[in-house]
Amino acid sequence: MGRVGVLLLNLGGPERLEDVRPFLFNLFSDPEIIRLPIKGLQKPLAWLISTLRASKSQENYRQIGGGSPLLKITEAQATALQQRLAEMGREVSVYIGMRYWNPFTEEAIERIKRDHIKKLVILPLYPQFSISTSGSSFRVLEEMWQQDPYLRLTEYTLIPSWYDHPTYLGAMADLIARELEQCPNPDQVHIFFSAHGVPQSYVEEAGDPYQREIEECTRAIMRTLNRPNQYTLAYQSRVGPVEWLKPYTEDALKGLGEQGIKNLLVVPISFVSEHIETLQEIDIEYREVAEEAGIEHFQRVPALNTHPMFIESLSQLVVRSLEEKPTTFEQITHPKANMKMYPQERWEWGMTTAAEVWNGRLAMIGFLAIIIELITGQGPLHFVGLL
Ligand SMILES: C=CC1=C(C)c2cc3[nH]c(cc4nc(cc5[nH]c(cc1n2)c(C)c5CCC(=O)O)C(CCC(=O)O)=C4C)c(C)c3C=C
Ligand SMILES: [Fe+2]
Ligand SMILES: [Fe+2]
């Protein structure tokens, strides 16, 4: 075997407040996040949403120190993984490819080519697969493999998801147990798994396995923890007007408050690093909701970051995938080309007369929305929850 590389895939996050708007533009330009029937409308809509959402999003990043800690943590994970693999006798170079911010996936691939990597393990830092996360990064890579004859000579294997890996489950259970042990009555604490949401249509229409993998993962963590605590699973971070996976974190917190739950331990489950949704959304926004609902003790389990057992699980995944038959892009869940991802409404897809009329109307609505929002700071996009 020639030189071996591991490519860690992640979302990326704005490091400074000035990065927020272009980061959001990249995110909303992704057809796996918003898919419009006409490709040409994708960038104008991404520009519109990112311009109008930027100030609210910047305020959230300001509350966590002015930027996302995601790159620093991912770098520390990459270094720890490379060291652990070296200890196991595997000389492997670890690369980071972010989907929406530096260092972009494309840059990582350039470095991989420069280093003459012959075999590449592609490992998303998302335990569960979603079309909107790992699937989106895989699509970008698949296109590169199709277009680049040099890359086609590089052997690769994908690790689509690893939510059920025993060492990862052990690391999650360890983090939860450590927090519980600090509580006066550990068995009375209600464990609250908060997963990042996705629109319901991803699961119901596009066949995204995300919800099933989240549910199985939650049950497996509880089995590994092996304690009698009651638990709840809910979905956070809804964006936009469509239905997302339920129950929503906010509603579930209110419901638990009404049931008289006083002690809550929140476990972020879809992501392995601290980021805006843990540090701002859970620690600040959901804490307030919980306290208003009568929950007196609101604690959160830290993200895995460089937990040694977690790094061990990543190294085991890499070694196993080098020994097994490769998993290729064709084996991954792809949404259908005309799949409506968002916004969701009754719609007949294709270049029908109705589509032509509606494209014109959508463009008009978009530009009216910009003008109203810019003049008043309020408007239809605030109303539907995009801003
Ligand atoms: C597994 C985790 C994630 C899923 C699934 C996911 C889907 C998803 N996200 C958006 C919209 C936004 N996401 C944003 C930031 C963001 N998203 C995730 C993870 C998942 N997203 C993370 C870890 C982060 C934060 C990165 C960081 O800065 O630390 C944002 C920007 C922040 C904001 O303005 O709220 C948006 C917008 C959609 C629409 C979606 C599924 C379709
Ligand atoms: Fe997100
Ligand atoms: Fe969010």
C-alpha cells in the first residue's frame, strides 16, 4: 500500500464576525440545504438569506466570543488521531476538509494530491449520516472524483456513519456518567438528548436515514450507560418555515417543566465538537426556556472534542476501514435530482407553465422581501423564521 491519508469532513464555522455572512452564503448555496427547482435561483436566494440573517447570526457568535471554535477543535482532533494511529504502527497523514468555511474540502484534496496519497479514508465527523451533512460533503467529493483523472487513480473508502461504534458509545456514556456523578441524586436526573434537526421531508421523501440513526444511537448510549435514568430525545436548531423533526427541543423542555422535572442533563448528540449550537443555543437560549418552564438545575454534557476514548474510536474506524472492502460514493443515499428540499409547499416540479409563472413570482417576492426587510428591519423573512 502507498501513502495513506485520512480526510476528516466537517461543516466549518466562521472564525471572525466578518466571516459570518460569507459563511452563511456558502451554506445556503448548498442544494443539500436548500434546493430550488431552478438552479439559477439558488445563488440569489442564498445571497438574500445570508445578507438578511447575518446580523442575528453575528450576535449569536458575539455571545460565544466572536467566532466558531470548530476549526481549532477539529485540528486538535486531527493531531490526536494522527498520533494515536502512529502509536498503533500506522503512519497516516490526517487532513481536514470543511464544507462551508476554511480549510475547504477542495483545498484538502489539493494537499492530498500534492502529498501523493495513494489510499484515502474519508471520515465525516458526524456520527449519524444526513443528506444535509456527510451526504453534502460526499457529493462534492464525488463530483471531484468524476472530473479529475488523477483522483480516479487514488483508492478511497467512505465511512458513511458510525453512531453505533462501541468505543464511541463508551465515550458518550463516560461523559454522561461523569456529569451524573456530580449531582446529589444522580438517578433522579432526567437525561435530555438534543439532536440537530432536519426538515421532515428529508426523512420522509428523500430517505435520509438520519432520524433512525439518531434514535438508535440514543438507545445504544442509554444501554451503554446502564443506569435507571428517564430520558427524552428532541431536535434543535430549526431554520425556516417548514416542519422539522419533532419534538422540537423548546417544546420538549416546556413539557418536562410541566411534568415537574427539576433536574436536567442535556446531551448534544449530532456533533462531536463544541460549536455555536452547544455554546449559544443550548447553554444560553434553551437554558432560559428550561428555567422559565420550572426546571431548576440545567446542566450540559461537554462535547467529545479530544476525549481519549473518542479519538480511540476514530482510530479503530480508520484501521477497520483499511482492512475491509472499500465503500464507494455509489453506495451512499443520494436525494433524487428533482427532490424538493426546501421551501416546502404543494408543487408540481419540472418546467411546466406553472413553474415558469411561479419562478417569476418567486423572484418578485424575493426582491420585495429585500426591500421591506431593509427598510423596516421586519418583514416576510422574519415572519417565516428565516431571519
Ligand atoms: C449533524 C449536525 C447538523 C445538521 C443535520 C445540520 C443541518 C442543517 N443546518 C442548517 C442550517 C444552519 N446550520 C448552521 C450552523 C451549524 N450547523 C451544524 C450542524 C448541523 N446542521 C453546526 C455544527 C453548525 C455550527 C457551526 C459553527 O459555527 O460552529 C447555520 C449557521 C448558524 C446560524 O445562523 O444559526 C445554519 C443557518 C439547515 C437548514 C440544515 C438542514 C437542512
Ligand atoms: Fe446546521
Ligand atoms: Fe442554529
